[in-house]
Amino acid sequence: MTQSSIELSEQVLRLERRLRGVYRLLVVLCLGSALALNRWVHAYVNPQPGFFFGVNGKPAPRDVLRNQPHGRIAFANTDLAGASDHRNSIREADRAVKQLIGA
């Protein structure tokens, strides 16, 4: 038995609505602490020219995100390191936490 694309689309929409409710709950529970939301599963970065090294004398977008916190938010993502693996996830998390605590 196969489902039509309309039935699958409706299932996806119902699931997304449920996930939005969960995300709202997470935001309420996590205010003032760490918050990680991943809407889609495990995608890899597809960096455009200039992402890692900048262009025309401007800083690279990843450096803008990594060099300092933005208010109380510090970005930590393996894609900012250039390779999605566990070592870079640990390094990125360590860097972001140290930025936030002023270490």
C-alpha cells in the first residue's frame, strides 16, 4: 500500500506542527541556559566562496560568528570549523563556553 504525495505532505505538516510546540516548550524551559535546536537532521555545510577566508578585505562570515559572543549568544557549530566531526564539535563548544564565561 503506497501513500500519495498529498498524504505524505499532510503527515509532514502535522509532524512539523508538533515539533514547533516542542521547540516552544524547550525555549521556555531553557531561557537563561544553553539552547540547541536542530530542525533538520545532519546536513553538511556547503560553503560559498569567502565563507572560510573572506573576500574583498572583509572578514569571513565564520569569523564574524566565532570571534566574539553576540550578546549572551555564542555560536558553536562544526561547520564553522570546516569539518563536521566530534573533535571539532568539542573544540567549538569549548571555545563558545569560554567566550561566554570570559575565560
